[in-house]
Amino acid sequence: MKNRFYQPKNSKDAMRFIEELFNKYRNAPLTKPLLQYHEKLMFQIHDNVLPVAKKEGIPDRIKSAQRMYKIMRQWITIRMSGHAFQGKMRHFKIDNHHHKFKARHIKINNGHNYQTSRH
């Protein structure tokens, strides 16, 4: 029974765990239990992770925890307005970069020399 709950080693470990959980449900249908769960995670960041990060004295980690809290607040407003949440949380930031395709030039024997193909 001792190992029932997750015990993070430091604030970064806790933020990674919360980030992983957030990414699992970020596009799930919005329900009351999901909102309660999300608010519980926000509470964990605000009341547990932020004070530990301040105690550790690492300014970047404090900023990351505050940024995570802000992103999770924005998630509620975006989802409550009926829109989909674009992106995924990575390294405690929103990563919404789309895949880029390089243009491949194919030489064809016609009036112009190259035709571009995007694969």
C-alpha cells in the first residue's frame, strides 16, 4: 500500500508527471469530472509544485511552473468556448509546430525545367 501514490523527487519531476497527464486528456471530450480533475492538477501546480520550486531556488523552474499553470488556465477557457486545443505540452510549453515538408524538385523535359513535389 505504500507505493500507491506517485512521489516526485523534485519540482521538475512533478511538472513532467503533470505534463504527461495533461497531454493524455487535452483533446478528450469536456465533462464535469474531467474539469474537476484538471482543476485538481492546477491546484497541485499552484499549491505544491510552485512553493517547492521556489524553495529549490531555480528561477527557470519557477517560470516553467508559472507558465504551465497559465497554459492550463487557458485550456479551460478554450475548451469551454467549444474550440479544440491546438498543440501539445512539451518541456512545459505548448508545442504546436506542424510537420514541415521539404520541396523536392523533379526534373522534367518540358518548357520549364523543374516541377515541385511535396511529400
